Amino acid sequence: MRPRDEYAEPYRIKVVEPLRQRTREEREELITQAGYNLFSLRAEDVYIDLLTDSGTSAMSDNQWAGIMLGDESYAGSKSFYHLEESVREIMGFRHVVPTHQGRAAEHILMTMLVKPSDRVLGNMHFDTTEGHILLKRATPVNLVIEEGYEPSILHPFKGNIDLFRLEEELDTYGPEKIPFVLITVTCNNNGGQPVSMANIRAVREIASRYGVPVFFDAARFAENAFFIKEREPGYADKPVAEIVREMFSYGDGCTMSSKKDGLVNIGGLLAFNSEGYYRQAVQWGIVYEGFATYGGQAGRDLEALSRGLREVVDEYYLENRIGQVDYLARRLLDLGIPIIEPPGGHGVYLDARRFLPHIPQEHFPAQTLAAELYIEGGIRGVELGTNAFAHRDEKTGEIAYPRLELVRLAIPRRVYTDRHMDQVARALAGIARRKDSLHGLRMVYEAPVLRHFTSRFERL
Ligand SMILES: *Cc1c(COP(=O)(O)O)cnc(C)c1O
């Protein structure tokens, strides 16, 4: 593989979307009006938007051409068959059921296979996955290795499943209580950390011994395959496309949010090898999503996705994608800005506890850092700390604080250049110079559920 600094973006820019940087005074005013909550800003007031990598990708000229060629037939759309061909060739699954988003695919899978009091095993279930498992009155069980929870430990595959605990679960509960194992690649909830091929293979072997199927949450499958190529012995010379096929060969199917490695702005899918699963999924898909050949999407969306799935396994694309995240991480480390290491596939996580050690958790260090990053550079990240995760014990009234105070800077695919990343680094360097003058925030409004989307703050 080429050294990180010896290549540039493998595309040139044909259409531009102008960005405007507000003045510092305007940004101060806007963030105050927004109650220091980044979700309440208008996107047009943001210069570099790193809120999420979901649905924010730039499509290629080839995908845009596909939008015009989309077949909007209700049944048997040509675009559906193009998607089916892509899924067969790229992922290796025989059947595909389109859905309007990843969570809709999860809804269908859980409805098909999960009963009350079941246990759904995985490395770390994504929030919506966990929600759908709980809605079936089943228990989501996270079995990621201990290193996966440790932000300062360097481990190449922090998304791996603890095989000992997997076997223990299967031994204790068996296939009667365990409908399937779900491997999330990459593991979103601990920062986009990859799962190794050896681990996937072992999970398959163990689960098969108990007669339990294996599915993937495949939102970032190509990024996971690239990490395997880079980090796992024996894969350096294998094409990513081959690695992807091998990964999925150990599964019975997958759910996928196309808003990530589908390189499109909306959509999702289920894919299976067995005709039986497919039939069941289509049955639920028809009531919840739409007929089997469109599933809540326009024909043009399916066409763009069928092309995106082919583009995302391109190694020049992936080397630049993963390389850009790594580039930002290295710039920040050079500046002494504390981040979670190693960075994952889709973003860099700032460690606000180490960055602002003088701000106690009750004064929201990560929310403070996120707000300051907007003031300093017009940059929007997302807080993953006390605002998002602290909760009050109903009996004692005491607040349980999360272990980590993070600001996630998620990098949209093919959207920003490395110059934008330099700008992010420069803004953080600016905050570092004046950080002793920051005193944190006080919460002045909080909604009863999922408060972080709408909470409001004042500066201390
Ligand atoms: C985004 C995501 C989902 C949910 O997909 P949506 O398209 O947002 O509904 C599920 N799993 C993972 C790992 C994700 O990143």
C-alpha cells in the first residue's frame, strides 16, 4: 500500500456547492441563539459540517447519470435488477429487499426472527438496532472485546467479538433463545472500529456449531474490508472486492444502511442467501416499506445505490477515504490535541476530558468543546458525553455520568478536501491556546427523552 502522503483525491470536482463562513461575531450570536446546541443551528450557518457521515456523501457523475436513468415502474423496475446484480457481485448475497433506511431493514429482520425474551448477540448493536430488539421485548447483548471499550489501547481490531463470551452465551441459552448473531462492520458505537476476518470466521464457526445464523449490519462494510487489507496478516495483496466477498461468505445475510457505504443520501436494504429468509422479508417489506422491487425508494435511488456499491470497493477511493480520517487524526496528534486512538473508519473523536481537564463533567466539557469549535471555525461536530448519555437515577436522584466525554467529527465521504481538515486542526489549535478561559456550560432546558437533540445551555 502507498504511504499516506503520496497520493491525492482520486477524483476531480465537476460541481461545487458554495460554503460561506460567517464572521466570528455572527457565529457567537448564532450559537447563543441556538442555546449552545449544534443540532439547533441552520446548516447554512455551518462552514464544515462534521455532524454525521450518514446520508452526506457526494455522489459521482456516474451515480447522477443513474438518477436520470432510474426506472420508476412500480413492479419489476430495471433499477431494482441493477441493484440485485450489484448486491450479488459485490456482496455475494443472492436476494435483496430494498428499504427506505437501515433501521427499516432492522425492523423487518427483527420482526422475522426475534421473539420476546430472546437474546440478540453482537459486537455492539447500533442505537436503532438496539431499539428494534427492545421493541420485540428481547435483550440486545454486546460482546465486543474489552479493548473495544478502552480509548487509549491500540488494537488493530477493536470491533472484534469476544469469542469466549460468545460461546458462553450460546452454551447457556442455545438456539431456542438466540435467533442470530449480528456483526456490525465497522463497529459504529465505539468509533468505527473494524472486525478482523479471523474473528468473523471464528464467529461463524462457533455459531454454526450451535445452529445459529450469522448476519451483518453492513453499513460500513467496505471500510471494514480496507482495514482488513491494511492490518490483517495475509490480506495485503488481496483485492478489497475479494475481501468483501470473503467477509460476507461467513454470513447468512445482512441489513444495511445505504447512507454510509452505499454512497447515496437515503436508503437501506436486506440481503440473504436463502430463499426462505427472502420470502419472509418480502412479506413484511410489502406492508412496511413497499413492493419487493422498490421498498420505499424511488427507482432512481436504487439506480444510484447499485452504482455506489460498485464505487465504494474501489481501492483508490478507500485509501483516500480512510487516509483522510487518518490525516486529520495525525494533524491533531501533532498539535497535542487528545483523540481516541487508533481513529476508526469514519471519523475522529476528540477526548474532551483530557482536552479541558479543568471543566468538571457537570459543566459539560464535550458540549463546551463542540460549541467552541463552532465559534472558532464554523465547524459542527456532535457531543457524545454528559449531554447525550448522563442519566438521573430515579430513586436516588443522583446523576450517573458517562465514562467518556467525546466530540465526534464524522467525515462525509468525498465531500471535503484535506484543506478543510487543516482548517479543523487550525480551529482546534486556536481553542487550545485559550482553553483556560473556558468554564463550561449550564443546562437551562432539557426534554424528558433524547434530550441532547433539543437541550439548551448558557455559558458559565
Ligand atoms: C446508520 C446506521 C444504522 C441505521 O441506519 P439508518 O439508515 O440511519 O436508518 C444501523 N446500523 C449502523 C451501524 C449504522 O451506522
